[in-house]
Amino acid sequence: MVSQTAAPPAPVDTASPALLLPVYEPGELAALAARHGLNVSGARPTLGAYVRQLWGRRHFITAFATAKLTAQYSQAKLGQIWQIMTPLLNATVYYFIFGVLMNTKHGVPDYVPFLVTGVFIWTFTASSITAGTRAISGNTGLVRALHFPRASLPIALAIQQLQQLLFSLGALFLILLAFGQYPRPSWLLAVPALALQALFNTGISMVMARLAAKTPDIAQLTPFILRTWMYASGVMWSLDTLLTADRVPRLVLLALECNPAAIYIDLMRYALIDSFTGAQLPPHVWALATAWALVCGIGGFVYFWKAEERYGRG
């Protein structure tokens, strides 16, 4: 009978590279990566570095905004004319519903310039916010395929809305001339008013971009919020005439006076319409306009940056 003996163990190859690698703890691996200048893939850069990255992509941002603006009405036969027609049609509808049927034009001199200016300036804010809700969720393929500062998208879309407003301001000026509002030095005030509004819109757009990237249902809720905000912003009527201290609580009146959309609309009316005087503006209006622009512009940018590494994931 042949006895079977166990086979001797296979010799260990001590020269194998896998056995020669040192074993690191997680903390030691992080220190090793930092020592050799390695970073986590997709990690959020510092705020200063992020700003520098955005500045380096400034040509991409402006080109993206212009391309979006050009393509917006490319399928329509009237093309870019719809940039002017849309707010004008809205103003016409509002005139008959509110100005004629509800008689909100009573006591408001130069009602047509008053209404058209309000509609154009409100459309700038509303369109910027609506575009912001789609900045990330509507460009998921671009976000996942390329590495670039994600704030480029809401900023580009805000610039697109500013370009559209500037394009349509020609029609607004023609309407003002047709109704006896001729150029005067106060028209120059429209420049800082629009600059502050653009900064405010960009900040709110970045806030909405982050919120909608995480919760897409916000895009469905946004139109209802904007419609309510529009009614509270005096687009179709004069808040100064309707909301007197004896008709509404003082806190409600204060909230409406500090409403940023109403502030920017009133500043443009003050700049462009002769009959809209400084007495109709809320106290410290330029300070309020600047504060809203800086708080929302800077705060919205920081809020968006804090979630930089999460966009396009999940």
C-alpha cells in the first residue's frame, strides 16, 4: 500500500512587487498624497482659486451666453424679433386686463410707459431666475463630460438674459418716445440701476441652480412663485398709490417697499419717466438696491460654490 504524503507548500516569492508595497493607514495615505501634490478628483477648490478659474473661462461664458441667445428662437420664423414681441404682448394683455378692466391706470400718469417699463424690467428678473433653475439640470451631459467651474452655467444664462434685455431696450425707448418721454440726463441712471439688477439676478440664479440641481421639482414650483412676486412688485399698478399706511399693515407696507424687484422697477421708472418722481421712491432706495445686489450676488455665488463637487453626480 502506497502512502500519500502532503505536498510541501509552494515557495513564497518574496520578490513579488505586491508583497513589497508598504501598508498605509487612511490618514497616512492622505498625507502621502498631499506631500506629492495629489488632490481628490472633483474636489471643491478654494474660493479664490474658483474665482480665478471662472475668470479663465470668461470667453467660454460669454460665447455660451451668446450661442444660447442666438439659438433660443432659431426655430421660429420671426427669429430674434420674439425677444421684443414677448414682453410687448405681455404688456398689451396686462394693459387691457389691469389698466382698462380693473382701472389700475387711474391716478397713474403716463400709464403706458409706466406699464411697459415695469414689464420689461420684471421680465429680466423672472427670466434670469427661470433660466437658473435649468442651469445644471438642463446641462447634465456637459457637466458630467467636462471639467470646468460649474458657476459658468448660471452666470452665462444670466448674461444671456441681460443681452436679451439690452436688445429689447430699443423697443422700450421707441415706446417712451412715442408717448412723450424724451431723453434727459436722468436716463443715465438706468445704467447703474441695470448693473445692480443684473448682479442681483445672477446671485438668485445661482441659488436656484443649486436648489434645482438637488430637487428638480423646484422648476415646477418656480412659475407660481414668480407670478405671486410679480403681483407684489407693482408691475401693473402703482404700489405708492394703492398701498397707503391706512389700508395695509405697516409691516406689509415695509416688506413691499423693500421688495428688490419693485426697487429695480421703480429706479428704472424714475430714470426714464418724467412723471415718476423721487417722492414715489422708497427711502434710501439706492442703498437698498446696492445692498440687495451685493448680498444676493456674493451670497448666491458662495452658496453655489459650496456644492461645486456635487453637481452632476447621483
